[in-house]
Amino acid sequence: MVLVLGRGGYCPRDRRQAEGLVQLYHEMAVGYCRLVTITTDNLLETNEYRLSAGAHWPFLSDSRRVIQKDLDIAEYTDPAHNPMIPHIIVMEPGLIVSKVYNGYWFFGRPTVEELRQDMRAVTVKCRPDWDITSPELKAAWQTGRKELFYPYGKTRAQTLREMK
């Protein structure tokens, strides 16, 4: 999962970042990964931000600034908006933090390609069948040990329910 903690739709840097993430989102969806954006905007502003970016992933509103306070990431240099300092967090399954980017400055934020590489590293780590050319995996398949292969012992119906 990639979690984007942002300033909100008023920020041109956040809007540009969201535009870049639109293409990555399509790749993440077919790669069984999630993308979520959270801002301190109110619900209406959050929805307008998502729509204006052409984004199809969840945008969540934290107008009470719970995350900002819990993580101590108030952007104290902007008291007018009181946003979060932008961060991009790459997580492994189980919400284990793999990498954190501080996006206060735009070029501190990861590029789409850097996020793609981060997701590759996470996927290699969590997918036992990453290299299906290995002799061990070929032998496991031939002996019926399908739980080592996606969807890892789950039915397709179970997998589809989890994708919601």
C-alpha cells in the first residue's frame, strides 16, 4: 500500500503529485496493491480534490487532524491552512512501514518510478511465488502444493471479496 498524507487540494504541489499518481494507480490495481490519500481538507474539499485530479482511489478527510496530531506532522509554517507536512508512506502487508518520504519540498516526494520500485521490493518480499522459474516452485506446483501460489490457498471468490 502507498499512503499519501497531504496538504490538500489548495496546494499546487499536492495536485501535481495526484496527477502523477493517476497512472500509477492503474498499475497498482492490477498488481494487487492499494493507494490511499488523506488530507486535512473537509469532506467537500477532499471530494473536489479527488475529482479534479481524476483519481479513482480513496481520498479520506481528516479535518479533525487526528493523524496530524498522532504523528506530530503539523506544518507549523502554514497556520492559515494548518495542514499535515506531506509524507508518502510505503507499506507491506499488515501495514508494516517499508519506506517513508518527507514531501515538505516537492522534490522530497517520490517519483512514480521510485514508488513502482518500492512496490516491487515489497512484492518480492511478500510473494513466495515471485520467481516461478525456481525448481523448488516448479516441483511444488507439480506435487499439488497450490497454497504457495497466488491466491495462496484462497478461492477466487474469497480473493474478490478481499479486493473490495
